[in-house]
Amino acid sequence: MNPSPNPHPESLSGASIRGGADWLRGKGAHGDVVISSRARLARNLTGYPFLCRATTEQRLRVLERVRAAAADAELAERTAWMDVHRLATVDRTLLVERHLISKEHAKGEEPRAAIISLPDERVSVMVNEEDHLRVQVLRSGLALDEAWAQIDDLDDRLESRLDYAYSARFGYLTACPTNVGTGLRMSVMLHLPGLRLTGEMEKVKRATKDMSLAVRGYYGEGSEATGDFYQISNQTTLGKTESVILHELAAEILPQVIEYERTARRLLIERRRRHLEDQVFRALGVLRSARMITPEETLGHLSMVRLGVLTGLIADVAESTVNQLVILIQPAHLQRVLGRELDQQERREARADLLRQRLGPC
């Protein structure tokens, strides 16, 4: 591993700032419905208190130990180490928008860091978030098996160099009781416009809740669904093995949700085609003609355009273009693309300009 010396977030991603992260390729299995798959492990080091009770000096020692262990473990061919607490707000926001760190990790000035694999950004490690370590693997499409295999290997390599807090009775010890046990959270980001348009989304939410799954918005815990993008994940990690968590999500639940969404899309085409066409082309028209637009409105319209592309209603827009725009219209990305800071009004104008440029005229 060749860690970069605390690079700027723009150099972290290079050309992919404009092209989209690996998980937004849209080339993974079931990519019409499943945007990405994520495996995340929560781990803490013995000899140090949980972060809610740790001093600044203890936090710094955790950073030093993890940095040395990660370099020795060779988490990826090339990685970047970023001292998040030293970054400007816009740079922290950019990492959140790319799903490389959480909103919570971006806040505050206490010592914290992120390790990110380059250039694919599949691996990220948050150091000193809620736990000492939050290891994450993010893959395109439905790839929970691959994500689990990769993160299991990373975890083994880190654990051989770090002493994890572990109980023979309870498993891995974490700051939040819901993560005790395996410490594993597996999730997928889904695009479910068909279920919303047919009024079936609430049924899916109730069904997943009955199965002890959490349904969250675009940015995970604490966020609302925007643009019909939802994250579904396991809620508890205690009392279940990693293989059981993986099987329940990947083999039992997700195939049903995917099929429900595809069925809803077919029904919309067969029975409500004119209604669907109206919503799809209204959305495309707004994106191709707006002079000012918010990120929330943009995501809602991009959702309908993506549905139009996938159902064959729109022929002159590529799915990859829509996937990239989901990231590029976010505030920090807009500012990085333009190379300057923008106020809210300027961002609304720049976002509309970018959309007209990428999607073409009406």
C-alpha cells in the first residue's frame, strides 16, 4: 500500500469526480434496481475507551495505531489517508456525498480520519467515528457476497495487527448495543420508483420492518428517501452469524423486492403508459430547461428520467449519464467541478446549467 500524504479530496478521486464512483457504474448484477451493495464492520481497540469517553490524546493514539496497522495490512494497492478533522467543510461534504464517510464522521474537530482505496473507492475505513473503526466495502449492483468476502479478508488482516475489543459471550464490543455481536451491517441502495408510483412502497416498508430490517433514505440512518432511493439493511447483529445475515438479505429478501419493483414497472407500462410517459417527460423537460433547481427537486426528476431510460421510454439519454448526475448535482461536487465555492443561489444556477449541458436541449 502506498498511502498518499493527506491529499485534497479532489485529488483523491481524480477524474472520477466528473465520472462517478465505481459503485455508480450501473454495471453490477440487477443494476436496474440495485444501485450498490455495502458491507460495514464496527470494531474497537482494547485498551482505549469508547469514543464518547475518550480524550483527545487517546483519539490521536488510536489514529496512529490504525494508520500503522492499515499500512502494514495493505488494504488496497493504493490508498489515501485523510485527516478529516483538518479538512474544510466542503471537502468533508464531498466525502459524504460519495458515501465514503458518514454525516456524523464529517462533524466536529476531534481527531478523526478516513482511509480510502484508489481509484475505485470501494474500500473506506472511518477512524474515530462512533467506533474506533468502521470498515466499509462498497460495490456496484447486487454484490453482497463479493462485498462480504472482501471485507472479511480486510478484517482478518487488520485484526492480525490490532487487538479488537471482543467478548466470548457477546462477540465484538461496540459503542452502540445494536452493533454488538458480529458488528456487521449489510445494506443495499435500491431505486424503487415503480413501487412508489403504484402505491406499494408502504407495504414493502412494513414487510421489511417485520423482518427486522431497516429502510432508510439516500444517506442512510437519519435520512429521508429522496428520488426514490432507499437503503435496506439488517437492524441487529447480535445472535446471528455473518452467513445468516448475508443469506437473509441476499437470498431471501432482496430477490422479492427486486421482483416487486420490476413487476410494478411492467404494470405501469402495460396499464398506465400515458400517465407514466407524462411524468417521465415532464421530469426530463424540467431538467433540460430549468435555470435554477434544488438538489431535492433534481433527484426527484432524475429518478423519473432513470425509470424512463430503463423502461425504454427515453432513448437519447444513457443510464450512466443519469447515474453520474445523481452525484454531480450534489453541492460539494458542483463546487469541485467548477473549482470555486458557491452560495446557495449560485449552486442552484450552476446545477441547472450542468443538467442542460449533460442532458441536452429540449
